Amino acid sequence: MKTIFIHSSFAILILVSSFLNALSQEKKIYKGEVPANLVKEELINKKAERQNFKTREMTLLESEMKTAKEKGDKNEVINLQKEYDAISGSVTKPPKKIDMKRIKPEEAGFDNIYTNTIFSTNDHFSIVDMATATDQRGSNTGRIWTVWIGVEDEFVYGASSLGLAYSDDNGLTWTVQYLYTFGEYWNVSEIDIEYLEDNSDNNFVWIVCNPNVLLIVNLNNGASNAYEMLWPLNYYGGFLSPRIVSDNARYPDIPFIYIVIKQWVQPDPNINEYHVVEATAKCVSPLTSSPSISYGAWYITYPDVYIYGIPDYTTDIAYFRNGSNDSVVILINNTSNQIDIYTHSIFSFNAYTAPNYIGNLNPNSYMNPKQRAYLATNGGYNKIMIVYKKFYDVYDWDVAYYRSTNGTAGWLQGYVDFSAANVFGDARIIGERNDGGKFHVAYINEQNSEISYASSDNYLWNPRIFPYSNLRSYGSSDPYKENIGNPAPGYYQTFFNSGCMAVWLDSTGKNIWSSSGCSGPFSQPTKELFLFGAIQGLYDPVADEMLDDTVTVYLRNSISPFAKIDSSRKELYGPGTGQYFSFNNAQNNIPYYVEVKHRNALETWSADPVTFVNENSSIAFSVDAIYAFGNNEIQVDSSPYNVFAFFSGDVNQDGVIDATDAGAIDNDAFNFMTGYVNTDLTGDDVVDATDAAIADNNAFNFVGKVTP
């Protein structure tokens, strides 16, 4: 009865709102973001099963696991997890292997290469969901992966099917590398992917999909296994909306995987009523295709009773780092339009203790309908971005956002899309690893029958664009199947401002399409710049080697005001290893200045413009300072060869190394700050006197950027 009343109230709200909005001549103008109200309500309608307590022994084990993880000691982490299971209630065991048949694309009649069409099916097959991931480290940096799931009937393979393809040219062409069938399952509708890459260029993808299937693929050798997750819930139900994330951005060689699901359960098989349960699992050693999974001993129950159907209910998960604390944030957008936020330390993520309830971002939930919420972070950063559908009237749902300014505190709210165009389905979001403030969202603009796309820069959303085909994205008017066929956002790392990219399912339900950047296929081949460079703080003259770290290389017009033409982002490995940086907007025989930026190094320009001839050019910043504009580099080595490097210490990236930068380093050193932070100039994950000395010396010498 409660549920009927709730939905009747919501229907009345929609009718009244629709009438009032019909009286209005035009929609109000969005004036910018405002503070958001976070309310920590009593957990009346939601219950964290198990008690939220922690013994001293558990605390000590978590501390030991953190130390082992930061040292990269995999065996110690695995052993500590076993000890932790024994006292915390979590359970670690191998998942149940299931039969999955791998089909060679050529055997299925595909030629492997598609232009803007990733996959096309026959009449016996229906695609239902997609997800994307981007390779952000190693030899294939910038490679975009797309995974999809569908259902085939008995006349083909009699099974659910899954495919995996990649693109090295921002979606222009695709290689279908893996096709699988894995048995008959009902309720195939959602899929998610996590990409893992270590410092030795080992690459794995973890894929979770609705029929409780986990697929792990070793991309180096093609080994793959499919599993059924063994969730420890004891009463009947279905597994829905699996979401997966890792802390691989911060811990390349010893990442953890985190999985959250919602399970709709039927406590009494004789009564057709269902409740929703949140459950979690993690893997402390996921760089393998044969893992063990640690299942949580806690879960959250939302007793929203549904007599018919499945609740319109979303959940999502992300990893973030607040100070020195590694955490997982969980979002639950329930049937009451509430957006609840929970956090958990990664070391007690699936223990006996319940998650930390942060609060509800929509306390007046029935007067402010907000649905289909998803979240993302930038890996090791401490800020969170949430996008969701917000009700304006029955013909106009907008895309809105919440963002935190510090961990899960200081929430602000605004709009990604406040136009009169209706939003259909979900607005899916992804965040760029180790690049604070950059997020991407794609959704269906129903008014124009196009896929809309928006990107944020420094946590603020840029105007939406309509970069893609007018082939209407597939969807359903059934609210319980509204998520089917939603566009999946992507981005291309070597594009200026991380160029947009999305994949979507067209109105036939048979074809997956891909954009090529923001406006279509490129008309010229990719240009390659072979670059040598070094960073002062990261270079060790005794060992003659440099710690690698990510840099962004921009191409600029050679004539004032030197507009940015293109960018390429990847890890710089040091002076002994030249690297190709790829550009898609550059032209042959046109001169461009080269600008190199790093998170705590001084912006450095080339002394002269470079020109691409036959798609290639080169520059050797580390060979001699004369290759930098104004000779603006420092010599960091003279034996066995001279090495010149970009100055370290511009922590706030204002183009000058001065007392402000030195002060930030001193403050973090005083507070024993550790981790991947901008004040760590030497890359040893500790802010101390060594970092301060580099900045102080450069500040004393009035070092600043020199540009044309």
C-alpha cells in the first residue's frame, strides 16, 4: 500500500508540474552552481546489516595491509586478507568457473575492421548494453576498448553473448578481438568494464554483467575465464546493476578490484514482493585470469516493496583518495528518488563492519525527483562527480550534477544540460585517471534524436555538444528497461582537452556505432612527434634514470596568440627513451610550437616551431637547453652524457616557481603528506626536505616560464 501511495503522489506531482510549466513561456536560465544540501538521516528505511564495530586486531591488520600495499608486497597482502577473513566475517574463495565459448571473429563472418560501426548483428541477436574503457599507461596508451552484451536465440548459439573490440584512432576504425557465448541467462541488461595495466605493460580487463557473470581477459596472451560470482546471500533473488572499479590509477602493480551489486530479493517465495539489497566484493590480487574473490559480510537493505516488476534503482562505485586515506564511495539512488552516499576504507571494504553513511543529497526526495544517478572520480583524487536525471516536467528531464570539493564534503550542484530537450534513458559518466576535474558524460537528446556529450574541465561542465549521428539510440519506453541501449561515453587521451568519443546502439537494436572524435572521421593521418625529455625532480643522476610520469604535449600555432591546435598525453620515460606523441589535428608542412606541461614542472616551450614532414617530426629537449625556448632548462647530469630537464617546483602551475610553491611543499612536509601529490617533486610518494630544496633553489634563482 505504501508503494502505491508513493507512486500516486509522484504521478500527481508530475501532472501539477506539467500544468504549471505549460503556463510558462520559456524555461528559466541556468545561472550556475549552488551549494547542495547533504542531510544525514536516520537509517529508518535502509538498514546496514551486521554491527558497525571494529576490533583492535582488525585495525592493526588493516594498517599492516596498507603498509604492504604501499610497498607493493602482493604475497603479504594476500596472506593478510586471509587473516582478516578469519576475524572480520568476510569470505575469500575462487569464483565458480562456467563454460564460455570463444569465437574467432573471422569464423563468425566478421572481417575485424569496421569504420564507425563496431559491431553489426543478424536477426537472431539483440544487443542490450555497452561500456567503454581507455588504456592510460604503457605501449598502447590511448587505445579505447568497448564491451557489449546481448542475447541470441536458440537458432544461433542458444546463449547470451559478449564482445570486446578496440580502437587506436579515436573510434574511426575498430578491431573486434573477442567474441564469447556463455550459456542461457535471463535478465541480460547491464555491463561494466574495468581496465588494469601495470608498470610492466601487463593488461587485463575485468567485465561484470547482469546475469552474475564475471569475465577476465588477459590482453597480453588472450587467456580468458568466465565465472559465476558466489554471493553469500541466503534468500532467493536476482543480481542486477553490477558496477566495478579499481585503484589501479594509484597502485599500478598491486591494485584492488571492487564490485558492488544490487540484488532484488524475494524473502517469501509465496508472496510476490521484493526488496533491494546492496552487496560488495573485492579482489586483492586481480592481475590474473584465475583470481580469488573476497565477499563482504555486510550488506544494505532497502525495504522498498514492489509488488510488480523491478525497482527503478541505480547504484555505482568509485575509488578516491582523501589525504592519505584510500577509500571507496558507493552511491545508491533508490525508488524514493534519494541519492544516498556511503564510504568505506579499501582495507575494510568487505569486512564485518558496515559502510560509513555520509548522507542523502536529496532530502526532499518526492518534491525533487532525481533518478538514474551515477558517479565517477579521477582515481587518486579526492573529489567526486555525480550526474543524474532531474525532473522539470513530463516532457523535459534535465541532466544535473553534484560534485564534492573535498572527499565527500562541500557538495555543490548544477546542470550539465538545462535545455528544453528531453533526456531519454541514463546519463553515463566516466572520469579520467590522475587528471583532476576531467569527466565525460553521454546521453540521448530525445528532441533532436541525437547523442549529446559534455566534458568538464577543472570540475566545471562545458556546454553540451551534439557530436554524433542522428541514428536514434535504442531505448525503451518501459521504465524498467529504460537503461537498455544508453550511450557509453569515452575519451581519447591524445586529443586536445581529451577529445570526446562515445558508442551507442541504434534504433534497430542490432548495430553498435562509434563516433570519431567530436565531429566525425579525421581527414588526415595521425602525426607522430618523437620527443626526448626529462623532469628535474624525477631524474636520478647516479642511476642515470628517471621515474616515469604523465605529461601533456600541446601543439600551438606559430603565430600570436599561439592558439592550441592539438594535444597528446602519455607517460614520459626519461632522456634515454624517446617517445612518440600522436596528434590528429596537425597538418604536414605547417610549423607548430611544442609546449610540454607536467603536474609540478615548469611549462616549457620549444625554442623554434617544429614541422611535420610525411606525418613525422622530432625534438630533443633533454639533449641540450638550446632546444627549449629561452634555454629555459636545467642541466641535471653530465656523465656519461649531458642531460637537460624541465625545472621542477611549479606546484600551483602558475608559470613561476616562488614562495607560494615552496610554502605548499613545506606545509605538506610538516604534515607528513604521502602519495601521488603535486608537492612530491621527486616521485618517492613522500613530501619532505628533498622536495623543498629543489623548489627553494629554483625560487631563489627566479625561475619562471619563458614563452614566445
